[in-house]
Amino acid sequence: MSSSDPLTVESDGNERWTFFRHVLVFQLKMLLDSIRDFALMPVSLVAALIDLIFKGNRHGSLFYQVPRWGAHREEVINVYSAINAQERLRVNPNYTVDAVIARLEGVLVRECEKRGTESSVFPSRRNAPTCSTLTSAWGRS
């Protein structure tokens, strides 16, 4: 007959409840994060539209407030707080959404520079952006 250590049972019970709490808190935080993202989509579009119609002291000043607010709320929600920073997987900077977009923009700019005319890059668009507009928008000259 084996005797069980009451501290071990208590510890297992605490671990189970801690795990259960982490699951519930994670689900709540994911819900809050989704609501925030869903709300920010139309808010960012309206802010961008207002910035386009009513020029302020800085182009896009209202729009850029929206991502700042969203980033702050992301830190406040802290969805992944159940894991320690040491346990988080490292992200290869070449495989982020920003990196993929940068590569796609690079292809577009190179094609624009290679072809030299907007009509060859945007053959079906009368009011297509110019190559100089595209390269300056993406920080290239």
C-alpha cells in the first residue's frame, strides 16, 4: 500500500487550476484582441479618408494615430502572457508579413524601373501611379 503525499496532490491540483486559468484568460484575451482588430479596420479606413479629404499639418496624422492606439492596446491585452519571453519562438525576420510585402514592393519597383513607363506596368489603367510616385512612396529613388 502506497501513501500519497498530500503536498503532491495539492500541487497537482494547483497546477491544474493554474492551467485552467491560463486557458480561460487566453481565450478572453484572444476575444478582446479580435474585437480590437475588428474595430480598428473601419476606424483606420475612416481616419485615412478624413486625412485625404482634410489635409492637416502632417499628411496622415489621424490615420497614424490608429495603429499607435492599436499597438498600445496590444501591449495592454498581452495575449501571450501565459508563456515566458524565454519560451517564445524566435521569429525569422525574413518570414514576417512586413518582409513579404517589402519583397513584393521591391519586385514592383524593379519592374517599374526596368520597363520605364507606367503603361507597361499598368497597361489597363488610365490614371495609374507613375514609377516615380511608386519609388518615392517606398523610399527608393
